[in-house]
Amino acid sequence: MIPLNVIANADDFGLNSSVNKAILYCYEKGYINSTSLMVNCDGFEEAVELTLQNDIIRNVGLHINLAEGKPVTDFVSKAFLTENGEWDIHKTGKKVRFLDSGTALSFYKEIEAQIDRALKAHIPLTHLDAHLHLHTLPGFNQIFLVLAKKHGLKLRLAQSFNEGNLLKFFFRNLLNKKITAAGCNYSDRFQTVDYFVANSHLWHKNLRVEIMLHPDFNDQSELTDHYLPSDMSNWIRFLLAGR
């Protein structure tokens, strides 16, 4: 049901068992055709097992996690961690931060270690993105681009429509041009579900568009999106309408 020019990616594969089962279900129902795997969360081993046992789970990328859970390396820049040794999103998610060479090297090693953990689990990775879009921040985007090129992976674009902040829109356009010029883009646009559905009639079929979902099952065992519940219902409604 997914239009041929659309990448419907499920983020957070490996977060927990509920998310894993919801992502497999969405593949089976034809709601998604791509996913991104987290390697430092409780559901990682199960997600690997599901991937290796189900050919329908394809186009698996890596959802680099510098926002929650613990690093997979002995991360030396402790200022980015909580007292419990977990990522501190208030530090890693800071919008304007430029890293010194030593700290940048620590993040480079951590991101590559997360890539290696997936590869050692025999997951044939296709792309790279980051939890909470941290790969688009000024302090991280060059590190992600270097590693994407090194490992032959595609890199998710930044959000490609103007949501009202011209400075953000300008920066994201520059970043997307940089990713595209490096030959690392796997889409021409990156949109939210709501924006894509509202404007799908405007997209030329030669433009490849990525949208993201966060499949999960709620307490009533109903399929939902654990980030924005309306995303899942709106997406399924769009698909069933045959748009």
C-alpha cells in the first residue's frame, strides 16, 4: 500500500519487546518498509532475532542513541552522562554546541561502536539516523557524515519543510545539501506524517520522501505510535484510502 516513492521508517526498533512486536506487525500489514535499530536498549537481542527469522523485516538501519540508556563504550566525556552513567539528553541534545577534538573523538568511537554492534549481530545495515535527530545538530552532523561514508550507509536528512523558524529551516537546508552532495542521502525529503499526508498531492513521483513512525502497542493491545498516537492512525487511514 505504501507509494513506491515513500520510505515509511519505524524508529526505535530494539527499544523494548512491545515496540519490536509492533514493528514486525507493521511490516506484516504493509504499513512500513524500513526500520532503524537501537543497540543499547533492552529489546536489542529480540530485535536481532526477529530480523534474522523474518525476511519481511528489511531495509534495517541504525538508530544511534546518544539520548537515553548507557553508552556501549567506556565513554570518557562524563559531562555528557548522568550520575548513573546514562546519556544526559540535556547535554547531548544541546542545540548549539561545538565539540573539542577529544570529545568529538569520543563520540566518533561511540557511534562507530554502535554500528559495529549491529554488524556483529549480522544485521545488514542500509542507513543511519539518530534518536531524537541528534545527528542533525551542529556538534554531531559531520561525525555522522564521516561514519556514514566510511561504512557505506545512507544518512537521514533533516526535516525539510519550514515549520515557522526560518533560522532552523535555513540550517536544515544547508545540512541536507551537504548530505546530498556527499551522496549519502536516501531520500529527497524528510517529512512528518501529518505534513506528508496533507501535502501528498503536491509531491512529484520522482521525489523520494521519508516519513517516520514509532509503532507500539498500548495498554489495550491496540497499535499506536508511542511518540504521537495520531501519526499511526493518520498514516493507516492514508494508506487504506489508496492515496
